[in-house]
Amino acid sequence: MAAYHRRRFLACAAGAALAGLGPAKAPELVSARTLFRWVEEMSDLGPRFTGSQAHRRYLRQVERQLESYGLNVRRHPVPLDQWEARSWSLKVTDAGGLTHQVPVAYYRPYSGETPAGGVRGGLVDVKAGQAADYQGKDVRGRIVVADYPITPGGAISALAGHLKLAPELSAENYTRVWQATPAQLSLDLARRNGAIAMVDIMDLAPEHARGQYSPHQQPQTGLPTLHLDRVQGRRLRDLMNAGPVTATLTLRASRKNSTIDYLTAELKGGGALPGAIMVGTHTDGQNAIEENGVPAILALAGYFARVARAERPRDIIFVFSPNHMNSHQDTPDLSAWLKRNGEIRSRIAASLVPEHLGALGWAEDPATGAYGPTGRSEPAVIGTGNSAALTALAIDQVKRDGLERTAVLKPFNNGLYGEATYPYRLGIPTATLISGPAYLVQVARDGHLDKIDPGLMHRQTVFLSRLLARMLALPAY
């Protein structure tokens, strides 16, 4: 473990007993050191793109850990139309005949694939890439250049919720590249106009744009597309302004029909109250933040497995979805899966969904454009829906635990901020703890382990333990 992480651990309350947590005789939760080690082990596998070998290895790892707690794990295979990129590049020849290799920030997931030698065509700038931008331009057989839309900040202040718990968040800039889901830049529109590929330009610093796996839930469209950062985007447009530019764009990817597994495990309660609490998140992800809700749930599973059954008023059903990083047209999302598994759905009284714990804030300086740490933790959201009683419970627990920079928010745009959206849309009383840092879906060599505060992640997991204990005992939702 890097010295940086060792120093962080010295500052957190590793191994502290959680007096008064949950059922009276419950033992302590795992230490912050252990919890972060589980995150490291997950991250060490590399990006866990949906259905990839790294993802499948992680499923086996999660399965073994749940079994070590004495839980019986079931696998539920679902169909997967799998797409995985192998290599990508962009080479351009300018009006003077000079050839330039253009550094690519990343590829657009599920966009499309090219032959080994790529596709070649003249570049045409379609600006924002909307229908009006194609008028009067012949893009047939050409590669279009467009701006990748990034929603400007202010998302948190626009949400109706309980910002009085963290009033400073209402004035905080919240510009995030992952907010462009669903995508506002249409590849279908470009393809219908005859384009053979696209280069989109993210108005982000190179360090911010590099590895951005975005948008991450789009259907496969058959138009290979690459991302450029603002520096390379400006360079490319300067070349285009000087005269005709021809490009060779390569995006090699594999496609296959396969399956991927949901995982479930169950802890039987004492039966004092009807129904079960579903605790779940997704297992695919690009880095150490996405999805470290899994290590947090493993801590909850081990913790409550050691509690006497009579002290758990309800059953707990742990559900791990394999599908958050691709289109739900390509494999069933949690809503669809629960509908298909009515025997589980019918038992769920409420659900708890943690995602992206312990995140530190990173942003671009509005004055210089430099990308770096903010010196603060990333804003955290406790989203609740379908139950006033659950919302009141969550607000009370946030106050009791004194979680900093945390807002309890109501649903927004028929969603609940991530994987929790799916049980919420089925009418299930649902709570989530989630953050959305700028690097949320960004692939990086170190997995962004340096952007996690182990102590904060541990405190948030403790909060989840306490909230789950109270959810188990809540008489009615």
C-alpha cells in the first residue's frame, strides 16, 4: 500500500468498536483498514466493464466472501450483448500534407467498431451535433467533429430536498461529465446523415478528459466515436480551419452474445416483522469508486451475519446487479430482473443501495482550468423515495451521525440517483447513499485509489449499518 494511504489510515479510527450500533449484542463492523483493503483488491483487478474477465473474476471474489460468512450465494444468469474495446487511435493529414497522430482522451463506449485499418474520410465540423448543425453539410462517407455536451453546474441546488442539513452544497458548482446520460449528442443522427465515424470534443482539461468512459449506458449504435480533450480539440479545429483535413479513425472492439450473473444471498430474520430489506448495488465499474458500494455491503453482510437471528426483525436479501455500465437493452436492469423474479420482489419491504463511498472532491479551477483536488470531500446524497417514514428515518440518522457535506434529497426526474432508481421505480421504499465525483466513470491506471478517504468511507459504512438496523425494525413503510 502506498505511503499516502498509510498516512490516511493513521488518521482514521480503524478497528474502533461500534458501541450501540444496530442490535444490542452486535459485534463491531470491519475496520477502515480492512474495508479499504477490500477496495484495493477490487481495484487491482482493473476496470470491471460489464461481462469482462475482470468483472467475472470480481463476481467470484464477492461470492467467496459472502460464503465465508456462511451465506448461500445463488447465481442468476441473464443475457448480455457484450461490447468491449481493444484499441483506438486517430491520425490526421492536414491541408499541407503533413500527418499528425492526435492523442485521444478515450473512446465512446458502445459507439461502434472499425476494421483493423480503421476508417478514413474527410473531417466535417458539425458543432453541437444537433439536427440544424447538419443542414447544408454533406457528411456522407466522412468523419464528423462535434462538441460533447457537459451539463453546467448547479444540479444539487436544483433538486428539491433537505439541503438545510448541508446548506453550503446549494451554492457549489456541480459540473460533471457523467451527467450527459442519456447522451445529448446523437450518433444515430450522424449515421443517418451518412457519417462513417465521429470525433467528439470534451471541454475538459486533459487530465479530466483522459479515460472518461462516458456516456456509460448507451445502446450500441454502429458509429465508432473517440473523445478528445479541449486542448487536442482546439488543435484539431485549428487544422480544419486552415484547410481540408483527412482522418483515419480506429476503434477495434469485440462483440459477442453471452451471459452475466446477478448474485443473491439471504440472511433470515427472526420474523418479528413481515417482508425483507433488500440491500444491493452493482458489481461492474471502472475504478475504485465505481463500485465500492460492494465492499461496503460485504461489511454489512459480515456484520449482520454475526448478529443473532432473533435480533434481526426482518430478513435481509443481498442483491448484486451486474449491469450498470451498459445499455439496459443489452442486459436486464434491476427493475426488469426483479419483475422476472417475483418471489423475491414480493417479499421486499424496502431497499438500501450504497454507491461511491469515501469520495474526495476534484474539479477544474474556474480561473485557470487546471484540474485538481478541491480540498473537500465530494458532496454526498441520501436519496429517499416512496416512504415518508423512511425519509424521516434517514434525516434523523444523518443528524445523529453528523455526516458532513451530506444532503437528504427527494427523487428527481423519476430517478433516485443511480442503481437505487430501479427499485424506486417499482414503488419500493428506497434509500441510497451516493456521491458523483468528476472522476466517477474515469478509467485510470491507479484506479483513483488516491481519491478515496478511507476514514470517510468507513464512517459512511457505519452510517449504513445504523440505518439498515433501523430499517429492519421500522414497523411500517
